[in-house]
Amino acid sequence: MHVERVSAADLDEVRSFLRDADLTLAGLDDPAVRLWIERGVRGEIVGTTGFELSEDGCHALIRSVAVEVSHRVSGAGSKLAAHAMQEARAAGATRAWLFSRRSGPFWQKLGFTAADRDELAAALPQSHQVRLFVQSGQLEREVAWSQPLRSAP
């Protein structure tokens, strides 16, 4: 797996990819949102991953983890999620959070446990997803997940 940091030139393609995956597009152009892509043999995006840090740098909201359908059985999603968590840990985060209503079993396999969505919102109030979900009333319908980010072995 080779991932590369998303550049401004990639944003329209990333938006389209994430829209097709039915994931949140809020804040993708904000430099505080750190995003990576994996490209296929023809140069097309086949996977994305990213995170936002809390203002104190202790919490990371994992977001934009998506894999093109034909690449899903290869473990690409797990590798992309692990990449985001490793990068968040390197940036100083000690806890990872995310929202997912559909992919709980996937996240549980990676060590995430169900979390209180209000606790997530309190830890990351400035994140684009939290702000969007609070403003739209969607927060009440979201499912939160969390795990500590331990040092890599």
C-alpha cells in the first residue's frame, strides 16, 4: 500500500470519491484536516483516509476512510485506518474517535469500542463533522466509536 498526502489539486477527485462512498465532505479543504489517498494502477483513487486533531492535540477524529468496492476484500480499509491512526499518534493524539452508523463491526475488529457521542463532541467540538452534525441535528442519530492510541510496538 502506498498512500500520499492529498494536495489541493486532488480535492475535487477526493470529494467525488467520498460523495460516492456517502461520507461527510465538510472541511476537506481545511489544512487542519489531514487526508491521504491511495491510487490504483490507472491513477484513480481507490482509497482515502484522514483525521482532524482536537485543539489540545490529544484527540483525533478519524474520518474519510473509504475503499473502492473492488479493493475491499484486500484489507485495504484496515491498512488505511491504521495509517490514519499512526499519523494521529505521531502528531501527539492519545485517543482516536470516529462516527460510523454502518461500519461498527469493521471498527470493532480494529479495536474500537462504542463511545458516547456527546463525549466525542466535547473532545472535538471544533471538528468539521461535529460542527456539521450539531448544526444539522444529525448528532443525535450518529454512533460514536473510540480507542486509545498506544505507542507503536
